[in-house]
Amino acid sequence: MSSDATNSTLEMDQGVTMGQSLDHPGQSFTVELMGEKSRFSLRLRESNVAAFAKATGLALPTKINTVYRDDDALIMCLAPDEWLIIAAPEVGATLQEKCKRHTASPFSLVDVSHRNVAFHIGGEGAAQLINVGCPLDLDLATFPVGKCTRTIFERAEIVLFRETETIFHIEIWRSFAPYFLSVLSNGGQAQ
Amino acid sequence: MMMIECPICNEKRPELEFRYAGEAHIARPENPSALSDDEWAKYLFIRNNPRGTHFERWVHAHGCAKFFNAVRDTVSDKFVMTYKCGEQRPSPETIAERSS
Ligand SMILES: [Zn+2]
């Protein structure tokens, strides 16, 4: 891949702005900041997962690094006792209410909506672009559609989720976003 | 880049995701107040530093964030095997088998 640096729409001096995308015509990737989301970090003992799912109606995936998706929410299992739940902003309150229905055992539900921002990285070259800062093998055989994981991108921690063969969803702490974009931008130009 | 197998994620991940967390199989004394200062200091500070097979704790800091145990050769820096916390220290036979 190669790109025209002057065409880049990722201007770091503007910080992170909504709705901007880096699109290289004739090039095979796009980077797009996703809109506002509700996010919750759920911590729950493994032995209480079944009871929690039954009481709340939330289909928690129990296999690590897998997700459950429906129209309301995206639930990622990041550890045997940890989930990241992402939903539209207006669904957040409902999710919280649902979780309160579980009273049989302790759990922790923390609203981390504004801790992260999320990006869609799409296109044929998406995996290659992510590999600029992330050493995971993103071949479809080892990182299939529907797989998610917490991992590292250069010096920043991210959560990486493969939505489709060519679209990745990346969650990153808000203050790291300009750094993340600058690495991606440099990497995109070098390719 | 060195790859380390996380026994919780059940996959090999780049070493960048991991942090070392000291020697493994060090049990906290049941009753610290019954210990002499020397015994307590020994529990806190005195560690093996073997040349060769070492049992150690690691944490998958930028992954599942869980602690686990590993057998690593301190000469070759080769990870012989990893296993979950709470599991028995692997036998010399197991280690020899995995090392070969
Ligand atoms: Zn892990």
C-alpha cells in the first residue's frame, strides 16, 4: 500500500473529532471514529454466570475472547470473569436496570462509556494496517470473524474485535486516541 | 518476538502482553504474627535464583489480565510450559519431556 500524506484527514492538532475518516481512494483501508456508545465493564465470578444470565436476560458469552451480538448490545468476554458491554447510548440505562435484577450474588457493573473511543478499521488492507502496531496474527484462520481480545497496539492497550472479514472494531482509552491515530497514520503512509 | 502460551486464553501471545510477577509457589504463612522477624523477612524477600529451571508467576497484563505459572529455563529463556495458578508444580519428568 502507499498513500498520499497530503490527503490524510487525520489532523492531530484537531484532536479526535467525530465523523472524520481517513479514506485513501484506490487504497484498501478506511479508519473511522465511531459515534457515542454506552459501555459497561462487568465483573462476575465464573460460578455465578449462569444465574446472572438467567436473571438479567443478558446472554453472556462464557468462552474467553468471544462475543455475543444482538440488536441491543455487543458483549465481549475478555476474561473468565470480565465482560465489556457496548450498546447505543439510549440502551445504557435499560442495561443497568436489567443487571439490577440479579440479586443472588455480588457483581460489579461500572459505566465506562466515556473512558474509551472506538474506531472502525475497514477494507482489504485493514489487518495489515492494524499490524503496524499490533503483533497478533490476524489471518482469518487464527483471528476469525467474531473473535475479540484485549491486546496491545504499540504502547497502548486496545480491545480488538473482528466484526466481519474486513472490518475491525477497536476500543481504545480516549486519551490514547491521538497517539493511536498518529501511529496508524504513519503506518498507513509507509505501506 | 517470544511467544508465551497463556493457559487461560489457551493461545500463544506475544511477550509484550505479559509481565513477570516473581517466583511461583510461595505460600503466605498461615499465621504471620507467630513468625519471627527473620522468618517473615525470608518469606518476603528471599527467593531462589536458579541457573536453569525456574518456577515463576506471570500475568497476562494486556490480555485476560490473569496470573498464571510458568516453567522457564533461565539460561535459554525458553518457556518450557505454563499452567494455571493452584495447580501442582510440574514434576521433573514432565519438565524433561516438555523440554526435549
Ligand atoms: Zn490470557
